[in-house]
Amino acid sequence: MSNQTYLKVSAGIAVVWVLGLLFVPPFAELVESLMLLFLSTNAR
């Protein structure tokens, strides 16, 4: 994969991710709960 293709794919995924977090509340809650679960299991 060329650098330009990789950049376009990464930018597209980032845009979809941010829009999903902003405009799809169940998706944002799922991401938040998974992050809290990860952080609570790895806390010292």
C-alpha cells in the first residue's frame, strides 16, 4: 500500500470514528464503557 493510499484510508477511518462518537450516542456509550473497563482492569 502506498503512503498516499494509507493516508487516505487512515483519514477516512478517523472521520468516521469522530462522526460516530459525535452523532451516534449508543456507539459513544459503548466506546466509553469499553475504555473505562480497560482502564479499571489495568489500574494499579
